[in-house]
Amino acid sequence: MEASSKEDEILDVAIIGAGFGGLAMAIALKKAKRTAFRVFEKAPDLGGTWLFNRYPGIACDIPSFLYSFSFAQNPDWSRSYSSGAEIWRYMKRVADDNELYPYLQFNSPVSSAQYDEIARLWRVTLGAGETVWARTVVTGTGALHVPSVPDIKGLEDFEGPKFHSAEWDERFDPAGKTVAVIGTGASAIQIVPSIAGKARQIYLFQRTPAWIVPRFDRPTSAVAKAFFRHVPLLQTLYRAFVYTRMELRAIAFTVWPLLMKQLEKPAREYLDATVLDPELRAALTPSYRIGCKRVLVSDDFYPAMNRKDVMLVTSPIERIEQDSIVTADGVRRPVDAIVTATGFRVTDWLPGVTVIGRGGRDLTAEWRNGGAARAYYGITAEGFPNLFMLLGPNTGLGHNSIIFMIEAQTRYIMRCLKWLWSGEADSVEVRADVQRSFNAWLNARMRRTVWLTGCRSWYLNPDGTNSTIWPSFTLSYWWYTHSAHKGDFVLSLKKQPCELHLGALP
């Protein structure tokens, strides 16, 4: 059966995802008075990561005053590090203030986007069968929302409540229950302190310990809020201070990884001063260089590990039974519920969306078969005209706010779109040689970073390469993308207009 189509509408831009990236792109288009766009979101509301992740204790590990749009600063953050719910409310308010809701289409997962070389249009197909045509597609799908479920024998046979941290069952009450938390990453170290004292017993199953530094979280004083509200320049200056302080860490992450050893000392001192039992302390001490895996921040995880009703288990899980977990040392631990806090499928780019470009090229298949995702500044890819990405390959961060990167990418995309809007071209595609040269530089630059110092992490592809993180300063990324150079692209214009029958195109 022919999928339905809106034959009377061709969008300027189809945006996939209503997280921070999708909102930034929508706001930029509105400010440019380009309103022929729509944001397609698979969920029933906006928010992306901050909508899907609702587990107890969820909070951001970037300071609140930096983890926000530069053009929509919030003087009323309640704490130094905001909760997930507060970030989500901020995003809702930004959408309201910019009157974005008429452009947001919820419960509309995009299943495919296919480029028609004759029409120079993208055919975007939604899960319900609706077809939308657009001159440009911008993906803002993000990375931290598709759960990575562990492959553990017997997990499907467990009869009690079981769910991933990103799919937290809000009906679940840990009170009086024995809860198994599998994983010791960013989610787990927030969940454990939040349910400790409520659950009868918590077993925390650890594969690899993480480096943890104190958060130094505190409430934002009423005086600070008043100053920021009435003198916005003060908040801008404070934001710049926080940004600079965090940006300086890139020296150790990306230039001289040996400097990371200096950061290990305060992290070890924090562990030694907080965890009382020497055996537990040893089990929580990482053996790899700090920064190789994600550095975690927490004020309450180590104190929670001192509790008698919280037990760290380091023996690997052998199998899961109907009511218990059995580890490789033969110990069987009965549990009432299992939480898999095992992260996300970060290297599975554009999850659930098939993207077909020139000549039938499948973007995700090429990335998968090539061993790693490749793009130009993580924004656009050769062979896929008029397709742009927010938070694409090698634009993630280990040291600063991802919102800064989103704003830089949005500005770059808008400059490319102006070539289409001006009539100079109806097709914009990065040159293959330019993309190859960029990725050769990227790979060489990556070899100097802490992320390739020998540990296994979710930053890495199966072959050990890194297509996740930007291997330099965010300021350098801002500089490289502050303008789009026509010489990097192939700009083409149809010589003859073609009669278009949208419903008849294959």
C-alpha cells in the first residue's frame, strides 16, 4: 500500500528529535524567519535524554549555569548541578518562550529518510506511514537514550521487576526490597544513594571501578539568583568563568595525558577520606589512567557505599535465575528487583532511522561496515546532500558542556542553509577529499588523547577507534566551525526545473 503523503507541503527543514539539538535548530530557524520546518519527535513530549531518563537521583554532571543555552540563560537554577527534572522544565520553558510547540510533532518516530536525486528532496517516512518531503534534514537524535541492555544468561527469566535505568518504572517502590544494581557508571552512582535507606539491601555489581571526584553541589543562594536576574551581565560573566575553568581541563585530556596523573591524587584522596573499609576502598580504586573512561562526579556515592545495607559485588555475574543472581564465585544472592544501569548504545548512530543518500548509499551501514562513523566536523557526510547532524560523530565531550557544541553546530548548519535559500544551490554536499583529510587529522589528533591510553570504554568502537569524542578544545571546534567555506562543499543547481508528483515518486 502506498504510504500517505502531504502533497501540498514541502518543508524547508525536517528536524529529527526534540532534545537540546532539535530545540536549538528550531529556534535558529525561527530567528531567521524560516518557519517551513517541523520537528519530529518519537516521544510524547520534548526533552530527549532528560525526558527518557527519570530514575531517582538523576542530575547533570555539568554545572547548571553552563548546561543551558547561551541565549536563554536561567538565573533561577536551584543548585550548582541541577536535577534531570529541573533541566527538563527549563527545556519546556525555552520551547514556550520561543513559541515552538506549533512546530513540534510528537509520537512521530522517523523510520527512514531517503534522498531523491532528481527532485533534490528528502522523503522522510514516519513510523505510522506518513510521508513528509523536505529540502533539508537535520538529525538531533543524540546518544544517551537508547539503552545498552547487558547480555546476561537468564536475565529474561527473572520474575521480579527488572528495567534499565533509562526505562525506570515509576511504579516501582524499593522500600523493603533487595535490589540489584548492575553497573557502576554515571547512572548507578546516582541511583544507589537515592534508594539506599529505602531498600532493605542493595547489591551493586561492578565490572570496572570508576574514577569519581566530588561534585561540591550546593543550593544557589537567593542573593545570587537576584543578582543574576536583575544584572544579566553578571550571569554571563559567571558562565564564562565556569566555561573557562572546565575548558582548561582539555589540556590534560587532549594535549598532555600525562597531566591526568596529577588529577588522580585528589581523586584518590577523596576515596581514601570517604570510604572507611580498606578492602572496599581497594575494590573501588581504578587501575587505569583517570580520564580514559568517563570521570564521574558525586558527593554521596562513596558515603552510600559505607552503609551496611549496600554491598559491592566484584565477582562477575555468571547467570540470573528466577529470583536471584549467581556470580562466578558460586555465590547465589536472592533479589527482588534488578536495575541494569549499563549505559547506552552510544556508537549506534541514528538509532532506528535508515538514511539513504546518493546512489542508494546507506549511511549507518557504511559506518557500521567501515568500523566507525565518519563525518565532517560531525555535521555532514559525503554522499548525503542537504543532510546535517547535531551531535554527530566525534562531537561528544569529556570535559565541558555539550550545549556549547550544539550551538556551534547550529550556527554552521544555518550558514550552509543560506546557500540553499539564496538560490545559489539546491544541493550542498561536503567534498569527499575534504572529509577524508579532516578524518585523517582527527585520527592523528585522537592518538594524543587520554581516551586511547589503553582502557575499554563506551567512547570506543569495537576496533578500538574513537568516533565519539572531540579530541581537542571546544574553543577550537567553535573556531573551525565559525564559518562554512564554500570550497569545502559541492554546490549544485538543477539546470532544468522538474515537474514533481510527490505521491508518484518511488
